[in-house]
Amino acid sequence: MKAIRVSEYGGPAVLKVDEVPAPKPGPTQVVVRNHAAGVNPVDTYLRSNTDNRGPKLPYTPGSDSAGVVEAIGSDVTRVKSGDRVYVGGTLSGSYAELSLCEQTQVHTLPANASFAQGAAMNVPYATAYHALFHRAHGEAGESVLVHGASGGVGIAAVQLARARGLTVIGTAGTDKGRRMVAEQGAHHVLDHTAPAYLDELLKLTGGQGVDVILEMLANVNLQKDFGALAMRGRIAVIGNRGTVEINPRLAMNKNAAILGVALFHASPAQLVGIHTALVEGLRNGSLHPVIHQELPLAQAPRAHEAVMQNGHHGKIVLVP
């Protein structure tokens, strides 16, 4: 089968199409024929070995995909051959025609969702859910600021928060991005390139600030976030691209919490709850991933460049 392989750490050019043996399922495993594979910023960090977290070489990148079950192991009970599924983590990588998964990593893809939308579910939507509800404990009636709400995780957060009954304030840096954030359900949309946008946020909240901030670029925003935060507010850090200096007294003055978010650290029980909610959200239409670009598998290098560009909107997927 065809798959993208990384044989050395580096820039997007190290992503190469290669022929590799097709996987065979063990007793509790599932082979999925991928119709779409999701591209996430974390894939680029692993490819370049940022923070020395790169997988053992050589490897096939990607953790998210959607497709049809090709084969199952003897002890698999969750799915059968021919089922439409989305994948939340794989044993063999998702940038490939086939992926090998544990049966706990595959989830029903409702008929009203496309394969591209299924490939957009795991990292963006599961991360947003984990950040908003498990880490920040957002509740109906509270308010949330979603920084960078036009990206994959941002759109997911807007839809999830709106469906749960929070007041949603989203930001984006372009007119197109702000229109998209409003279309996805944000009650208010702000331009985070405007110097006084946080003053506008305070006006929208009657001077109180928001209960939860989902932070996609902590190195730029974290120090300023405290001025937009309500008493006993929570900042969930989802994304960061550098160091930042903050005054801890700002957190002390509001009895605030700064919470790190990494989907990798969600417990098995939390993951079951996350994907049960996501499947139902797809089924009832409250969750609807926005696909920005579908590229052929061979254009994985271009996809890795695009996913890291400032202001990109929606989800980028590869089509094997």
C-alpha cells in the first residue's frame, strides 16, 4: 500500500510517498481503509522532532482518519467489516491507504458526516472537548473566549460550547475568519489584531470578563488574558509556540487557574466519554467540521506548510 514515510527529522520535504506492507489485524485490532486523513499542527512538531518527541524512525505520520473497516481481528466486537468509522489514534499512522488500530480507537461515523469531516474529529474536537469540559470545567451559563476560533480546534470549541449552553466569544484575524466563526455559532466575534479588542470583550461581559479562555497561542496572549478573565476564571492552554513572561500576581488577584491541555494525557474513561459525545454531536448535527482543503496524499508536504500558516481556516485533510 502507499503511505507517507518519514526517514529523517526535518522540514516538510522529509515527507515521502513509499510502498509499505499492508497491515494485518491482531485479535483486538482493526484495519481501516482510509478515505481521508486529518492533518494537525502536532504532526509537524513530531516530524521536526520539536522537544525531542519525534517517533522512532522511520514512521508514518498522522493519528486521525476516516474510512471503512477493511478487516477485523478474531476478538473484535465494536465494529464489523464495511462499517464507516473515524479513527482516533492508530498503531501504524494515518497518512496511508490503510491504518491499523486497536478497536478502542475506531468510532462510528454517522451517515450524515463525510469522510473528510470524520478525519477532522479526533485531535481538533477531542482536544476542544477535553480542554473545555475536563480541564476548564466549562458549564452552561458561563462564558468562554476562544482565541483563534477559525482554526480546526477553534471551530470545534465554538460548536461544542454553543451546544452546551455557554456564551461564546470567538476571535479571528481576518474578515473571512470572523464570518466563519459567527456562522459556526459564536455569539460575539472580535478581531484579535485590533489593539483594543480585549476592551470590547470587557464591555460584552459587563466588565466582568469571561469564565473560561481557550488559548491557542499562549506565547502571544497569556499575559494579556488575565485582563479578560473573570474572578475564579480558568485559562486552558491548548497551543503555544515559544516562551512567555507573566506576572503571577495577576493570577493570584483573580484566584485564576492556568491549565495545560494535552489530549495524549486524557484517561481511557475520559476518551470514552469524549467520543460518545462527539459521535452523537455528528449524528444530531450540532457538530459539523468545516473542511478548508482536501489534498492528495502525495501533497503531504504542502499540507504541513498550510496547517502552520497564520489565519488558515477550517481543516486540512489528505486523500489517499
